[in-house]
Amino acid sequence: MVKRAAILIADVVEFSRHMEQDEGGSVDQVARSIRLFRSLIGDYGGQIAQIAGDGILALFDSADRTLQFAVQIQTEFRDQSVWGNGEPIQFRIGLNVGEVTIHEAVAYGHCINVAARLQGMADPGGILVTGAFRSAMEATPGLSLRSVGQPRLKNLSEPIDIYAVEPSGATPTNGAIRPRDAPLSEPVRNPSIAVLAVSNLSGDPRNDHLCDGFSEDIIANLSRFRNLMVIARHSAFLFNLNTNPTEVVKRQLGVRYILWGSLRRAGQRLRFAFQLIDAASDSVLWSDRFKVELDELFDLQDEIAGAVASRLSIQIDLAEWRQQSPYPRDMRAYGLVLRGQHLILKFTKAGNWHARRLFEEALGYAPEYSRAHSALSRTHNLDWRYAWAPRPQRSLELAIVFARRSKEFDPLDARGFAELGYAKLYRRQHDDAIAEYEQALSLNPNDSDIIAEYADALAYVEQAQRSVELMHKAMRLNPHYPDWYLWYLADAYDTLGQPENVIATIQRMHDPSEGQRMLAANFAHLGMTREAQAAAREVLRLHPGFKIGVWRERPPYRDKAIIERYVEGLRKAGLPD
């Protein structure tokens, strides 16, 4: 059988040297990596054609999905190595497209040989692609292809254009969005603090992941103080005191205090240094250094949050501090959940299923880890919402099951309550959903994401004006908010019947893909037919199987008149029933 395919070849860097130094450990690491390949590749439409020792050949139908998988699997290899001992195993990857012959379950083809040559040239942890592969793919946000010319390839006579895959400047590497305009100055009654991402001074980029995750959890710990306004990570992580003066951070984020830290690492031993800065006077209120083993990380989070709180104790009600930790004792589970949470925000089928596998693996290490259960709930809810699963109703039922488990395993963690509220909302159990969100906010009143989700829920129960007010509060807590905040705000304006505000809000999104349905309907309501039809075409490009009849069952409006007005706009825009 002959078919056209996208080819991926991956191979371990210096495998012989690894085997010579630690045969048992190297075999174990490679086996784990291959299991990871097997578990994730199907989510991206690929299949493993051959495994030979430390090398893998995989085939895909789409160049775009091949590249998505290659980038994500390299990220997985890098991130999972943070939690291990010894020298990490790294892979090189080469990508190509061409005609492949399958004979007796073995794949052959000149294009495979070319991909193998590229793999051998790639940097450790890197990806090289051919010019043919580049021509077969569409532009991928956040990535760029840098030409490395036409280097001579062993046993190949014709020159081939080769490109290295690199992050583009459009998307910051820490996953945050580009800065928005500084928020309007407002009087702040409570003390406000920004926890900046811990600076990685270890010299190893793998630890960037560890620094971000550690900072996120300090933010979560501090957010439990009702009288302390904590800036959300989406905004705080855009700034670094190495490149931004204190005054700039103070002005852009609207805060009085800044917590800034750095990490150095030697094996499993970590050394953190932290400073709590009064931004008004640029003076250091508190500083300390901590030396811990990797498995002591969570105890250190509590200690740092407590130290910050004690310095601000006049303004913070310390009685609300709780010493219970919602984090697992197994660091591998923690790392898996961190990685999956970033994948969910891609709002893609492959990313969602990939995240689910990471959360399921986390529960294999820590079955009672509440955050893994709540994250699993969200993946099933998204499966239902976008009809990604063959049995969507079953997905919604599983979302409820995992959210309830999250609450049971940690009844003091706000995220479990919020996740159950989210799941119940889409089951149209409106009053129960609102009650869950209110309980979540009683546990953590400063979580801007939960405030935003609660606001969105209110828009579905005829409280759209209150929804708008809460969305602005969430944006104040997270002034460099992600796009989905604007999506939710536009939802509220749509419920209020304010098409001009809907359009203006969606157009503020950095990536308005998920706002195209609202744009189509609201342009149509204003009689702007050409713009409505353009938005409708974009909806069909992003979701080729989109049908109004299917989508109308998704938004959980209690007032059916609102969804009917929405549907009327979609029809006017030309979307199919």
C-alpha cells in the first residue's frame, strides 16, 4: 500500500553514552518516553509505525497535527525530566512529508530517509523540518520556522531546504498573553500584591516549568486571605524585576507590594531566595533564603506565604490562614497536573485529550489529589461542549463525577466547588451551580478565574448586569487577563442585548477564534451583513461540522428567549441549521 503521509522520526540523544553510564536507568527512561508517545499520539491523529531500540517512526495524515504533536511531546520530555534524578534523556526530531509504502507492516520511502537525516542534525530537544513539510502546513501561532539553509545530508544527492522550529515572539514562553493597557487607577482599600514568576538562575531551561508552578501555588496560598488583593498569575508573570523597574510593575499592575524570587538547583536540592518589596518606597520589607529537597517543596510554599502574611499582618486577617496543604506528596503528580492545566486552555480536541491523559497519570501516582480530579472534570465538560466525544452526554455525567470527587478529597479547596458549579451549569441545574460558585468564593474570594466563571454563570440566569460588574472585578485582579475573560464579558453584553458592546469586546481579544459565533450573530443583529457572513465563514473554518441545531443545546440559558435571539442572528449570518 502506498499513501502520502507526514513523517516524524525521533531518536534519543547519545543513547550509547547513557547506557554505558547507567544502563538500567536509561532503559527505564526510554521505556517511559515510548509509553508517553504511545498514549498521546492518537490524540493528534498519528500512529507509531516502528520502534527500533531508542528510535521511533510515526506517521500522520496532517502536517499541522504532526508539528503540534512534535512540539508538545518535546515539551513533555523536558517537563517530566524536572522531577527525575540524574541526567535527563533528550530526543531529536525530524519531520518530512511524502509517499510512504507499507509492506508487511513495515514503512519504506525516500521521505523517511530524509526525516531520519534531519533528526540526526537537530539540536538535543529540537525539531527540524523540510521545505516540503513547511509547504504542507499552515502558520502555527506561537511558532516560527528559521531557515538553516541547505546543508549536505549523508547519502542524499539533492539539496533540501531545512528549517528549525522555534518559539515566535508572538507568544511569551511562560504561557502568558501579551500585556494589555494598564488598568484604570482605582482606589484600593485592601493591600495588593503581585507574585512574580520565580527567576530561573539554574542555567537549565527545564526548571522554568518548576519556577512557574511554584509561583502559581504561592499565589493560590496568598489568595486565601480575604483582605489581601492578589494579582493573578496571567498578569504577574508578564513582569520580571531584572528587566522592569519596580515603579513600572507597580504602575502596570496597580499593586503596593511585590514578591520576587530566584531558584538555583543542584540535582534534587533547590535553593530559593525571596524578597518582599514595598513598591511605593522600593524598599525590602523581608528577604530570606531557603534550601530544600524537591520533595519538600510544598512545605516551603506554606512557609513563604506565611512569612509574607506576617509582614502584612496589620492589614491581613491571619485567622483565615489554614495550614492544610491541598498538594500531593508525590511530585510527579504535581508536575503532570501543571502541564495539563496549560493544555486545557488551548481549547482543542487534541490538547484536551492530551491533558486528560496527564491528569489520569497523575491520579495513578496520587489517587486522592483533588486538583487532578477537578481538572479531569473540566476535560470531560469541554468534550461535551464541543462534541469531541462519541457520547457527549456521558462526558457531562463524568464531569459531575470528577468534580464531586475533587470536593470530597479536599473540602477546603475552592477549585473543586467551582468545577462542580461549572458542570452543573451545563446540566442546567442553575440554582445548584450558583450555590457551588458562591461556596468556592467563600473559600477563596480573590481567585480571579473563579470570579470570572461565576460571572459567566450569572449571565445565564438573568443576572447579566451583575455579571458585567464581576467581570470588571476579575479584570482588576488580573489586569493582563486571558482572552476568555473578554469572551465571558461579551456573553454578558449579548444577554443584555448590546451588540455594539459585544463586537467591541470580542475585537479586543488577541485571538478572537472563540468569539466568532457571537460576532456573526451580533453583526447580523445590526444589519451588517458582509461582516456577519465573514464571521460565519470563520466559524465554519474553525469548526467544519458546525450546525446551529447542535450548538443551540450548548449555552445553558434559563431564559429560552435569549438563545432564540442568538440563533436568529446565526441564521441571518448564513450558518447552517
